[in-house]
Amino acid sequence: MIQRGDHIARIFAESKSDNTYEAQVFVRLSREPELAETFIPAGIYATETEAMAAAEARANRAFEEHQF
């Protein structure tokens, strides 16, 4: 989980059946429930490490561009 100011991003690298990983980001205001999260897909990657790095980069972009 990443928090910047009043915003929270949860990041994941979900394992897929073809041995790839989908980078996922869920962002919301900290005062809102998880139900209010915005889902942002961040791509498919060969490794979990690459997917987590991409998810973190995408979360930071969401913070900077106010994508909630």
C-alpha cells in the first residue's frame, strides 16, 4: 500500500495462468471505504518484480494526475 497525502493506492501483481503477472492498482481517498476504489490496470509482465514496479509507477502517476 502506498499513501500520499489524503490518497491511498493498493498495488498488486496477480499471477495469471500463463505464468505472467498482471499489475493492478486500486486508488481512493483515505476517508472513503475500499468499495469506492478506482481500479487501474497497469499491464502484463513476465515477472512479479516487474509487475510490482509497474504498479507502483502507475500508482504514483495516478497520485500526480489526480486519477481517482
